[in-house]
Amino acid sequence: MRQSRRREPPWMTGANAGPPWRLENRTGRFNPDRVHPGIGAVIAGVLFHVLGANGLADEGKVFVPITPWAWILLVVGPVALAWRRAYPVTVFAIAAAASIAFATVAEPSWVYAVAPALALFQIARRGRPTAAALSAGAAYAAYLLICGLGADRLGLHDGVQPGLREALLLPVGMALMIFLGTASKARAEHMAEVMKVRAERARAREEQERRQASEERLRIARELHDVLGHHLSLINVQAGVGLHLMERQPEQAREALTAIKTASAEALREVRSVLGVLRTEDEAAPRQPALGLSRLGDLTADAGLPVETKVTGEPRDLPPEVDRAAYRIVQEALTNVRKHAGPDAAARVSVDYLPTALHLGIRNDGRAEGEPDGPAAAGGTGIAGMRARAQSLGGKLEAGPVDGGFLVSVLLPAPSGDDSSGRDDFSGRNEGREC
């Protein structure tokens, strides 16, 4: 039985897969070389020409009955605008010829010259100001020759001849459309460059975070290899000696077991030290060991800025890795506040003991000087390190600007002692909780 394959939309395939409003796909939005249908310009041109000519006819400014041929002259220019991006000069020639032809039976007016104006704007917007100027000059000369100097020879109504006012305003209007088209092209190129730079900066930040995370993992792996390699080798040797001497020389076997106990304790201590500090750069050395939230009072007292602490829920003993991670996250968040939030900033730290988790909130009341989005826009590694620390324990971290400051919100799995489900179902029981 054949399985039907669902066809994906064009924007979901290819090198730039994703919706067109995604950041990296928006550069084309301001690209003057992209071809669009241009239906809006067509509709606007038809409405201006048809309604404007009908108004002129009601006022007696159209000197012949409006026949189907006259309506065709009014509509052909706006319809040609649909191809103005692909063939701008040709479209201008068609629109200008149709408007000049209708001008031979009506008083001078801008209402039936909208299509040539839009086509002239497009020529300049395509980066061809010389072609736009030559096309405008040729159209202006043709109009003056036919409706002005040649009106009597061609037997045209006297009302079709342009006066001094129309003869001066027409080239001014053409020059204005060329100027607007050139300015629109410059703006489009500038916006495309801005979007490109933003996309490059975003990719550079992502690459920097990935590289820093890889370097951190390698550093921790090297330290763990050194610690475990040395102490496990010692434990293995001493265990072999203890087994060999267990029955014949129990006193020496006891010494071997004591050495194993000492080596294992030292290995555990060093492993905890390695895993407890994921980032040591730019961190002030604490005056007392950072064992966990029991040292939170000392940490906030030495933060270098006013810190208000609030604890809710029933405090309890946390798993060692969660306790250390919570301390380090608060420490890093306060360090970011001190660095980026300005000299008059203050912080609030909230610790919420939930039944199966620990929630931390660190908020400051100041913004970074010259940075509209506070510490998040600084491009540092603090938030990336805190997020990696939380995710390594199965938790999650969110950080971003809030009204009048910046907020770091963390949720870490911390089951209580009587919770037998443990950490394995943390993600399921806390699914949907907002940090």
C-alpha cells in the first residue's frame, strides 16, 4: 500500500528552511532585486486613472465622449505596472504613451499620470537614475510637442495645451519621483545590511556559546581524569594488597583499607570541587567555602550592593549538587548585577522550597548603561554558564529584561526526603511550570 507523502511548503525546504518572518529570512524583505507581483500598485493606478478621469468628465474637462478606447488608455498603464520590477523602462514607456494619448482629449491633470509616476519611481529604485532621467526627459518632450506645440496642427482642443504652471510642475514632479526612488533604494540596501549584520551577530553569539561550552566540558573532563586516574589507581593497588594480606597479616591489611578510605575521601572531595565550579574566570574568590545555600547570607553581605533575600517554603537539606549549583547561580547572577546594572542598582533574591524542586529568582532594579536590554545584551558568558549548570542537573533557567530591571529565574529538581519518585520524574511533574 502506497503511503501518501505530504508536500512541505516552499519555505520549509532548502537552505533557508523556516518561515519568511524568521530573522535570517527577513533580509530579502528589503531587497530591491526580489520580484513581487505589485498588485497594490496596479489597483491604486487603476482607481486613480478611472475615478479621476470620470471626475474630469463630470466637470467637462474631457472633450470627447469616453469610449472603450479611452478606458483602455486609462487602464493599460496601471496594468503594465505588474511587470515594473522586471522591465521598468518598458513599463514606463507604455504607461507614459497611454497617458499622453489620453491627455490629447482632456485638460492637464495628475490623475491620469499616476502609472507613469510609479514606473519612473521604480526605474530609480532599481538603481538606474540615468535611465530614469532620460526616460522622464523623453516623455516630457513628447508631451510638450504633442499637446503643446503641435496641438493646433493636430487639431486638438485648446484645453489640452499645458499652461506655464503645468509646464513647470511636471518636470518638478518627475524629479521628485526619481529622488524618492533613489532614496528608497538606499534605504532598502541599508535595511538589508542591518538585517545581515544582526543575523551574523546572532550566529557569532551562538557559535561562541557552543565553543565555550565545549571548552568547559573539556576542562572538566581533564580535571576529572587527573583526579580519578590518580586516586583510583591508588585504591586499586591498596585493595590488591589488602586482599593478599587479609588472612596472613591482618594488621597490614587494615593499613591498606585505611589508605583506601583516605584516597576515596580525597577523590570525592576533589571531584566535588571540580564539578562545583563550572566557571572560575572573572569570579571573586569567596572568603569562605561556597558549600551551598547555607552560605547565602555571607554571599549577599559581600555582594557589593544592597540585596534583599526572601525565603519561602520549608527549608530542607538539598542534594549536594543542587545545593552547590544554587549557590553558584546566585553568585553569578549577583556578579552580573554588579557589573552591568549600574552603580545604584539593588537586587532581590528569592528562594522557594517546592515539594519536588527548588526555585530561585534574582532580580535587579537597574539597567546596563548604554545597553537597553540590561545584562542579557552584554554578550558575556554568565547566563550561558548558569543555564548549562541548571540543565546539567535536569533543571531550566530563563533570563531576560523585565519592567525596570533584569530577572534570572531558575528551577532545579530537589525532591524531599519522603519523595520516592526522585529526580527521574521531575520533568514530567513540573512540565509546563514557568521559571
